[in-house]
Amino acid sequence: MTTRRHGRPFRTATAGADLRLFLLTGIATVLLTRWLLARTGYPKLGGHGTGLHIAHMLWGGLLMAAGLVVLLVFLGRRVRLWGAVTGGVGFGLFIDEIGKVVSDGGGYLYRPAAGLIYLAFAGLVLLSRWLVRRGGPPGARARTARAADTALTGVVSGLTDGQRRSALRALEGSTRPVDVALVQLLECVETAPQRPRARMPDLARRAVARGRDAVTALVAHRVTLWAALAWTVLQGALLLVGAGWDLAAGRLRHEPEWGAVTGLVVCSAVMLGLAVAGVVRLRDDRVRGLGLLRASLLADLLAGQVFDFVVNQFSAVTNWLIGLCLLAVVSGALRRARQDAGGDQCGSRPRKASSASALS
């Protein structure tokens, strides 16, 4: 049996998890590298008074190459994880020295380098989300390819019950010969050995469960949401007021990064406008209001933080982490509001009454 060629590539069954691991490893590598170099006075590996300096960009390139070789040569889920980690560390070391490539003489401590590093990772986050979600629901061939990828992983290292059920569910109802053969293979593949887990005392297990439930309840609580909304509005307002105050006092007269300051002010104004519009719309349309607030936080994280890192360097990590926490709270509230709105549309209550009651 022959088949026509298909130009569209198919994603692996673990593409989302592997990309997240790659990005998180890269971000952690940059932050750890900057912290260690600052604490040790920026030593030069290979120097020793000879003028020779082995930049860690070289080690990053070697690690990225090692990760690529591992992925090209070996099979298995563990190999893919090691490839993602090795590549993430390598990319973090590589992009950390971007200042030496685009510098106007500042070298490693070139001020815009921090913003460029943040921009690189923000772009990779958007690209990874687009790659994972591209094309909508997978077709029959894509489901077959992912099930085959899972089966191949199982041949190498075995399958967990969840992996086996997920792959079989993707092939359910198909009568294509290749899918029938894959079902038989998936049923025959050995079960992955379960690693012995350290038993946690019952008291500690209950404490962990209570702590997890408390965090979930805190994030979903009305007071937490309103605190997040208030901070979202205040963040943009305080930055605009601070920039205006510094400008009036003459503190920005000798600022070398006027472009970054201007970009930060513009992004803060956009963020503040979206946040205020979202708060105003909350009473009448909770979904629309929370959507505007989420757009406000995304504008800050995807654009404003780039300029913030240029102006404030890596001390902007604190603002970035706060923005991520606010986005998690608002996004969770938006998901619940959409679920409530969908349920109300199927029921007898009008949507506007539901929005008002959700705020009470």
C-alpha cells in the first residue's frame, strides 16, 4: 500500500511538556548565571593573566549541540527529557552573552542585553504556544502519528497506564489497518516499572493536602481577585506618576536609555487604560472585564517588561514574577467566569443577572 506525501509535520505526543521544560531550564540558567557571576566578581574562565577568555557562550553552543545529537541518535522519553534540559541550559548560557554580540562597547554588561534576553524568551514562549496549538483539533493522521510516538516510547521504556489509555483513546473507533496494528502494539507494550516512592507520614501528607487546598482557595477567593485587580491598576498608575516626577525633577536628564524609558511609559499607559476599562466593565460583563484585565497584564509581560529589564536590569525579575502571579489569578477567574456564563446560557437565568451575582 502506498500513500501520498504530506508536507505538514506532526507534533510529538509530549511537545508541550518538552518545550516548557526547555524554556524553564533556559530561564533558570540565565538567572543563576547572572547571580553567580555577580557574586564572584565576573571571573574570566581561562584568563589567569594571559588575555585568554573562554566565554560561556561557547559552552552554551556545545551543550545545545550535545542536546541535538542526543535527540538525533537515541530513542525514548528519558532521552527527550535530557535533550530538553541540555538544550535549555545551553541556550541559557548562549543567550546570556548576547551583550557581547550586539554591544556598542559595553560587552557583557551592555544595558539593553537584559531586555533582549527577556524578549528572546518571550518570543519563544509565544512560538511554543503557537506550535502546540497550531491547526486546532488533530486529524486522523496526526492522532495516528502521536499514538505511534507513544508506542515507540513504550517499546524503549514502557508505558504508564495513563499514557496507554490516552493513546488508545486517540485511536478509538478507527478501522484503518495502521491504527488497528497500533492498538495491538499498545496493548502488548510492557508497563513502565513504577519507581518506589518514599512514603510520607500521614500527618505530613494531610498537611500538604491542606496547604494545597488553602492555596487553591486563596487564589480563587474574591478578596485575592480584587487585590490583583487593584495592583494591576496601581502598577501602571504608579509607574506613570514616578516617571513624570523624575522627569520634572530632572533625574532623567542624563538617562542613557531614553528609548527604553519611553517604551516603558507607553506600555504602562496602555496597561493602565486596559486595566481601568476592565474594572469598569466588570459590573456589567464579567467575562469582558476580566478579558481586558488579562490583556492589560499580557501587554505588560510581553512588551512592558522588555523595557523594564533594559531600564532596571535584572532587578526587574521581581516585577516579572508579580505579573505572572497576577496573570494566574486573573486567568483563573476568567476561566470560571466563562464556565458560569456558558452554564447560564444553557439555563434559564439571564447572563447579566449572573454577572452581577458573581461579583457579590
